[in-house]
Amino acid sequence: MDGVTGELIHTRLTPSHDHIISWVQDLPGPVAVAYEAGPTGFGLYRALAAAGIRCEVVAPSKLQRPAGDRVKTDAKDAVHLARLLRLDEVVSVAVPSADQEAARDLVRAREDCRGDLMRARHRLSKLLLRQGLVYNGGQAWTGTHHTWLVNDARPQLTQRPTQMAFESDYETVMATLARRDRLDAAIGTMAADSEFTDLVHRLGCLRGVSPLTGFALAVEIGDWHRFTGNTIGSFVGLVPSEHSSGASRVQGPITKAGNTHARRLLVEAAWHHRPQYRIGKTMRDRWDLAPAEARLRGDAGNRRLHDRWVRFLQRNKRGTVANVAIARELAGWCWSLAVMQE
């Protein structure tokens, strides 16, 4: 869109960065480009920036749209983005560095592997359940459970097709478990020696934030200085949704907006604050790696979050509701440790 006349210039381009850059450079300058953040990533942004072309990666949820506009096509979206960019009414996302994006890919590969392992285990356990075989010797998916699967459950499957299905599902479980362990080892190595190491050590002063969780939060959120202790909860979608008009204020369930991976990690970590707070060997080992100020702040956060859990339980709050509230406050404590000066 011509910034002076408003004239639209349409064309269809291949995904090749060279093709896009050559077409943009042929336009009368200065030129600015915008595209929506999503599965296309940030490679195009870096290629345009390297060519000296201004590029904005726009947050789709922040785009201004008319209330009655229900038609969404690529062509209409392109024109809409061009108009908003011409008016400078776009909200850009924070573009991670190439190293940060690579670390994020590793963390998300581990997240996908966790989901694959859960589904593989469910398929195996439900196969046995249909045959009337249920493990009751303690916690599932331990060494004892695997011994029971091979030595007790499998011999009771008399039909050859069922045996083949069991072997396929069990092999999938073991292969996925090995893949998860390899990813955990790679993440542990990066967490111990990378640009995020100091941040991981500070975040580890909080209960439930292991080196794996701390590294994942570090690479998913990136620049913590973009937020405050109040706004970090909104970024990860842990604040109540609101539909208010005039003097009425109606709040609903949490928004679940923003970064899904960070939200799941925070909710999972919040459950660790429910039991009585005791400083054990694991916590002391993490504290030894962090500065003294981070240890003091982490200890204060652990005590407050446990006290919050106690008050929620005294008010007979549902555990899931209370845990989300704890996760929202835990995000604020993580932020305070992340922005702490060395």
C-alpha cells in the first residue's frame, strides 16, 4: 500500500526469502513489511532485517478488527495488515534471537515427547484393561511396573494378535521414554552452560522450578523486562477473563491466552507449594548455585505461596481453582527473580 496515495499493489510470491526481498526492494522506498506471528517463524524477519528492510511481526490477538467483519481470507488479511501498518497501529511481538529460538525448539520437542509418552502409556494400559489386567502393586510406570508388564501381564495374553498389539505398544513406550531421556540430558547440559544459566539458577530457588522447568520458562518468555509482576500473569493467560460494561463487572474463567507451554509449567510447579514447606537437600543444592539475594527471595516466595495454599484450603476452595491462583502469583515471583540484578 502506497503510504501517500493509498494505492494497493497485489502480487503472489513464493516462500523464497530471496524472491520476497527482491520484490520488496523494487518498490519505491522507504518500505515497511508486516506479517502475523505464527507457524512461519522469524526467518523472514531476520532475512528482511539483514537486507535493511523494516519488518514488524504482528501479534494476531492485538489486531484491530471491525466487530461485524466475519470474513477472514489471506487476501483480506494482507490488505488489513497493510492499512494498520500504514497507520502505525500494529502491536509487534518480541522477536527472539536465533540461539533463543533454537533452545525453544529443543524445549518444545521435549514437550511434544512428553505428550507422546503419555498417549503411548494410555494405549498400553487401556489394552490391558480391556483384557481385565490392572496393575495394583504401587505407583505405575516404575521399574516394578515394567517388570509386571513383561513377566506377569504379557504371558496372560493368549491371543497372538493381542500379543502383537501389546509388543507394539510396549515398544513405543520404551522408545519414547528413551527419546525423552535424551532430550532431558540435552536440556540439562544447556541449562548448566548457556546464556540462560544464571537465570535458571535464580528461578531454581522456588519450589517446583527444577532446572528443566527453569530453562523452559527462560527460553519461552525471553525478555522478562517487558513485563511487571502484575502483567506477567496476563501474558501466560492465568488472569480471569472479563466481560464488563458500564458499572457491571463480570469475570469468567482464565483467558488461557499467550504462551501455552509457560502456563502449563507454572500450573504444574504450583502444585509443589501445597505440601508443608521444608528445606531439603534438593532445594539446598539449588540454592548453592544462586546468589544470596535470590536465595532469600526464593525462600520468602516459597513461604508465602504455601501460606496462600493453606488459606485457600481453609476457605474450602477447589484445588484446581486454588492452584491456578497460586500459579499466577508464582509467575510474579519468577519475574522478580528473573529481573534481579546480579
